[in-house]
Amino acid sequence: VDAAPEQVGVLHVVATLPAYHGRGFARQLLRGGIEIARGDGLVALRLDTFPHNIRGRGLYKSCGFTDHGLWTVHYPALGDIQVVMYELLL
């Protein structure tokens, strides 16, 4: 979506310990972030994940996020890496 940076929220980390996988906690965290973004009047919410994160990618799609494909991003601790970008219109 074409929006000013202040109109877009970014989720940097959505994660649960492996012992809690499959219990719906990550979905609750994600839905909470979505509701906060809507409450703040944002127009979109974005996030990225590693291409091999099949579990997370399924979660994001099931919560309405659109897959915008692979992008190269730079993280100081990791260097240039490939991530899959997602966006949810609010």
C-alpha cells in the first residue's frame, strides 16, 4: 500500500518457544498487534520472515497478510539476507 511511514506499523518479531508451538499463542500475539495497529489508526501492518519459516508464513497468510515475495534486506548482525515480506491492509 502506498502510505506515509507514520501510517504503517512494522512487527519486528513474532515468536514463541518451541514448547508452546501449536497452541495458538503466536496467533494471539499477532492478532493483538493487528488490533493495536488498527486502534492507532494505521493503514497497514508489515513484517518479514525467513523463507524457511514455513510455520510462521502459514500463520501470516491465515491472518490475512499478503505475501510480497523475497526481498534483500540488511541487518547489522546478519548482513544482507533474503526475507519474505508480508503486508496486511487495515
